[in-house]
Amino acid sequence: MKKTTRILLSEKEMPCQWYNIQADMPNKPMPPLNPVTHEPIGPEALAPVFPMELIKQEVSSERYIDIPEEVLDLYKTYRPSPMFRAINLEKALGTKSKIYYKYEGGNYSGSHKANTAIAQAYYNKKEGIKRITTETGAGQWGSAMSYACHHFGLELLVFMVKVSYDQKPGRKLLMNTYNARVIPSPSSMTAAGRKILEQDPNSPGSLGIAISEAMEIAVQDPYTKYSLGSVLNHVILHQTIIGQEALLQMEKAGDYPDVVIGCFGGGSNFSGIAFPFIRENLTKGTKTRCLTVEPSSCPKLTKGKFMYDFGDSAGMTPLLPMYTLGHNFIPEKIHAGGLRYHGAGVLVSQLLKDGLVEAKAKMQRECFEAGVLFARAEGILPAPESNYAIAGALDEARKADIEGVSKTILFNLSGHGHFDISAYEKFFEGNLPDHELTSAEVDASIAKIDLPV
Amino acid sequence: MKKTTRILLSEKEMPCQWYNIQADMPNKPMPPLNPVTHEPIGPEALAPVFPMELIKQEVSSERYIDIPEEVLDLYKTYRPSPMFRAINLEKALGTKSKIYYKYEGGNYSGSHKANTAIAQAYYNKKEGIKRITTETGAGQWGSAMSYACHHFGLELLVFMVKVSYDQKPGRKLLMNTYNARVIPSPSSMTAAGRKILEQDPNSPGSLGIAISEAMEIAVQDPYTKYSLGSVLNHVILHQTIIGQEALLQMEKAGDYPDVVIGCFGGGSNFSGIAFPFIRENLTKGTKTRCLTVEPSSCPKLTKGKFMYDFGDSAGMTPLLPMYTLGHNFIPEKIHAGGLRYHGAGVLVSQLLKDGLVEAKAKMQRECFEAGVLFARAEGILPAPESNYAIAGALDEARKADIEGVSKTILFNLSGHGHFDISAYEKFFEGNLPDHELTSAEVDASIAKIDLPV
């Protein structure tokens, strides 16, 4: 029988609800704490920063949340997204396993980030907000939010982590094309940025710093809100459309994954594909392993500590219970800019603690090798972030071949690498450094902060 | 009733035949001539350059040609391609007209070029060829051919027009990623290249020169063939899958185009979408206008002369009856590198002569303005080439609004602009020059050649 390589859903088959894993978690996450008093806070504390509907989603325990009509309308310009059976990659590997990937790079933004950008811009617009501030690392999130804000008639100010701003001028220009204003972070526009620049005028920046700057601007004006591209519960909620579709596509393919894999920055693309499969594990007794792959240079899940920490570097956010490297940690300048974040989202952190997800860390060069192998086989040039998921999938296939078994492997190809070509250039030139953070370095970074565990 | 924005076909609905317009043309094209004797040549004269199956397609008068299974397999990784109703663009324009576009940028290569690259690599492989040489302008064709050759186990050597090689390092690296070798043209690797470099060491190159270099290498070895990304009949044949799908999608949308528009370099993306609609005009009495849009700086269809000319600058190809600016013409360094070609394909030339297609020329800046308007409305950043089609569509919508009528407009969005972001940067900086070739300049260029008309 002929193998199908592209597994599509029709528009009518697109799920019209997001899945909220908080309804099914055996242990609910611990509450956020006030950054000053360290007392648990309620949702109202987030009101200066986010619109009310997103705050409700952040703390909701409803299992399913309806996707608004206006959001569905834009989703339908690129969703359902395709799933592929990676037949040519399987051939290149000579593996007995079956490898599938869900491709989220086919939309305007080039990554899964569009799924939450559209929702967040919509809810802000609906509540009368005029302007949004946000951060971006690799620029995928900023690009996604730029078009979404322009579409709904909102202004957007993006603080782009300086190392990515310098590495990826294409992403900045794309955001400009969509009418957004882009500032390299740390900047002198905010107190948080100026403080960092005083200590280190050449700071490469970090997502934590950029978040501090964006939040600082947002809280100064009632018509300006802040928007985050990963980590938070409502962001991850919006991404579950990926896994909801993937379940239907697996059914169409007549298959079911033994393992589901995503790269890991703050958690949004991994959670988006994996959470619906975790629901099936929890409610239907399936045994799909859900595996995160993070950079060895930013290994919060594999070497970080589970504790309360800030989401940003300046300590403006509520304290969140998460695996962290310490909120002042500045990762190496790896090219997977979207994975350069010190902490993990609360939901994934709790699930990892409870043994419901797995984590591994990998080096940069091996991940680019995997990405090039994938590009030559499947045609699509992956984002550097997605290369970590690919490398994780290759590990699983090779392990199964050694064990003499055939596994069904599904990974999330979160985005394309068209704006990351200079990283591939460095890889081909042999100029891509590997870096592994040691446990002692992690301890030293954690020791700098004085917070309740 | 809710408007559908994305019109999809299922895999089963994908046409499995290409359409050959030679079967339906009221006036068949004049024969190619021997470059030396100026006598009509038969297909066997092309044997040193192309594999036999492509030569057969070049001269075929069969109306439909079956797409081979192996080609369909790769097509199905990205086809049927989506058609969109440009609802947000219509809103941004405030037009009464309906605007549709067929999007060919969603595949690995980022443009329609994959449609013929896959077919050409397949037929070469099938006939035992080991290595292909080709030219590329903007790099879309080279990228498409690089992956296709790698997939079928062929080596590829690409002569990339120097101005594009310098403007678009991303495209070169993408080709390298797919294992192709890329040489800036003119190069010292060939006699044709050395001759140009002697005259002008700083020559920006042209598609005509790059073709000469690629052909020169190909004819030296029986296991090496040459491959062209546009102009020729077999190339255009492969692109008709676009229009074949578009007809079905228009039917699904319950609509039919008054005008079909494509940008024009050598003719492949325009012909791909338009030829099936011309068939309907010729055989069913529909009256769809088919409009090409070319750069004012390279206006072969609107200011060139219909005559026999060479396809390359060194005069190695057969003489072809076409609209041309003279085979030694070197166009301005506009950013739509794929449109920098001195001649038009034989089929489109004959159809234009017979009044079955229309042509207009437009300036670079206005086309980028149209592209940015499109990107902000529809999200997709267009290739600079595609901006000419968009500008043509906007003209049609505005004209209809002035006339107080509503038209149905369909254009081919031939590719994305992710590797052309530096061109957009220049546009935003106000550094994008406009250039219009005068009739006197065309006459002077034509006067340099001495050929039978």
C-alpha cells in the first residue's frame, strides 16, 4: 500500500476549542505569589498587565474553552496545519520506526507563535486596549504578534533580545513590514534596561530582561497591555490546537505515537502538541511518552531547580513555581534564540515533577546536524529551535533500531529557518560553538537569588 | 453568508495531467532554428542538452500529458496548493471587486519553481544522467532544483547571476544546504564567462550569461545535462498544474475570474496559472483576460521586438521566435531577479502576438508598495517578483471601482520574500530606484544583433 506523506484535515474538521490541561492534572500547580509580600495572589493582581479574558483563561479549570469566531477566521487562513509522515527522513536514517511531524511553519509568521498571537491580539482589542508591548527572542513571536496586532488595529512595541536583533535583521524588518516598532533589549528606554546597561554596556540581553522592559512600559498606561509569547497558562492553552489536530491526523493515518517530542524554551510549542496526548494518557490509559528537548547551554528542566522564581530578570512578575536557572541567568548566545529562557512554564514544570513528561538536553552542533539531515530529506529548512526536536526524534529512532523495535515518533516542527540562514552558514563553516552548563554553574546562578522554595 | 478565505482541494482532487497549450493554439509557434545555419531544427538537435522525454514534451502536440507517479509523490508533499480569497486586501483597498490568489510559496523552495524542478530532475535521473547544470537569478529556481536533484540522487552545479549572488546570500546557503554547488556568474569557469569578464570585470551578470555558462559545461559530458527554470515549452507545461488546480478551486468558490494575472520573467508562473484559462477561452467561449506584468526596466513584452533571438547571451541555444530586448541586453539590478531576462518564452510570445494574452510594464517602487500593502493585509511577505502581479491586481481592482463595476480578479502569488528582506529594507529606506527602459534603448540593444526576423 502507498504511504501517505501529507495528512490533511479539512476546514470543517478543525477543532474549535482549546484544551486546558489544568482540568486533568493530578496535582494542580501551586499559586503565584506576590513579588514583594510572597503571599499567594489572585487573578485580579494581573489586571494591570493582561486583559480580563486572558486572566480568566490563566486560572481556568474548565477542560475546554471555545475559540472565538474572529480567531477561528484567522486560524482558517492557515489551519488545520499539515502533518507529514517523514518517509524520506526514515529512508535517510534507514530506521524501522515511523516518524511523523506536525508542521507549524506554514503560516505568515513562520512558526506556531501565530496561534496565540491572534488570540491575544483579539482579546486585547475586544477590551478596548490600544497598544501592546512584548518581548521577542528569535523574532518568531514578535513577527507573529506584529501581524496579529496590525490586523486587529493595535499598535505594537517589541523589545527584541539584542543578540537576536544583531543575528537576525530579517526578523526585525519583517516586524517593521507589519508596522511594529522594534527596540533592541536591553535598551535605555526603561529603568530595567538602563540598570543592565550600566552593569554591562555590551549585554547580549535575554528574554528575562526584554520581558522586564516590555512590562515596565505596559503598566504605565491603562490602554497599554503586555503580551507574552510562551510560559503562561493562557499562551499554552492557545497552542493546544496543534495537539488537538494532531490527534485527529494520527487517527487518519491509522497510527498512534509512542512518543511525542517538542523543543523547549518556555514550553508553548511542546505543550501545544503534547498536552492533548497527556490528556489521553490520563483519561484513557494510553502510554505516550512526552519528551522535551532543551539546549545543554540553557538546561532548566534537566539541571535547574524547581522553586518559586520570577519570570523576568528585574523581578516585576509574580513569583511562579517552576524549574529555573535563576531569573538573572543570561544564556550563551546560541542560535536557537527562542530557547534562551531561564525558566519553564508552570504547567510543564508541575508535569515534569509528577513524572508525566520527560526532559533531555542536547548540544547545538548535533541539533544543526539533525536539522541539515532533515532539510536534505524532507525539503523544509527548520528553525534552529526546531532542530532540537528533530535531534530528539533521531535519538528515539536510533534507540529503537538498536533495540530492534519499530516506534511511532511524532515531533513538532515548530517553525522554518528562512530567517536563520546565518546560523546555518556558521554551522557549515564549523563555527558553531557547543556549550554545556555545569551543575556548579547552575548552583551559582540559583544562589544569587533569595526566594522562598 | 460567511466568506471562505482559504479554498483547498483534497489530495484526491489534484489533477494528474499537465496541460499542453500547443494542442489548442490557433497559430502554432514557428520552429526553432539552428544557431549557425539558421535552418529549422528538429528535436534531435536538443539531445546533447536535455533528456529525451523532456525534448518530446518540448515539441508535443498532445493536449494532456500524464504526470509520472514519482513526480506526483513529491507534488503531494505540498500540492494541491491553496487558493485564497484576499478578503483583508479587499478591505484595505475598499474595493467592490473580489480578489483571489493562488499561493505557490508554501513548498520547500518557496516558489512555483518546485513544480518543474521535480519533473526535470525525475526525467534526467530516469535516463541515467548523473549531473545537472543550471542558472538561477533570484535563486528560487536554484533552490527548487537543488532539493529535487538531491532527492533523486543527482549532482547540481548552479550558475547564480552575480547581482543576486551578492544581494541574496540566504538563497545561496539554502542551495548549499541541499548539497548544490553555487558559482557566481559571470565566472572564470567557462569561456562564455571569461569573455564577459574581459569586457567588464564588474559585470552584474544576467540570466542570459548564466545560461551560456551552464550550457557550456553541460555539453562537455554525456552524463551531464542542462536544466532551465523558465521560457521553454516543457518547463511551462509542468507549471500548468497551477492553473488546472485554480480552475477547480474557482469552481469550489462558486466564482470565475474576469482576469488572471502573473508577473513575467520568462513566462513560467504566468503561463502556469493562465494557460488552462486560455484553453477555456479557446474551447468554451469564456472571456477571461490573461495579463502579464513585467518590470519597466526589462520590458520585452511591451517594448521588445518579436523576432528570432538566442535564449542565452553567448548564442549557444537554438534561435527562438520570441519577444526580446536582444540577447546581450543586461537589465538594471532590480530586486525582482527572476524577471531580469531579455526574452519571453515562445508560447507566450505567440499568444501575445495573436492577442490572446495582454502585457503591461510597471515600476519597481510601485510594485513594492503593492507588496507591503498585501503583506500587511494578508500576512504573507511576497517575493519581489510576485509584487508585480499584486500591483497588476490592484490596478484592475481600482479601474473596476472607477468604472463602478465589480470584477473577479485572480493572480498568482508565485513565491514568498523571506530571502529578499534586504530589498524591502531598501524600499523602506527610500533607496529603491525606478528605471524605465526607453524605446530608443531597446532599439539600440536590438540593433546590436544581426539575425533573421
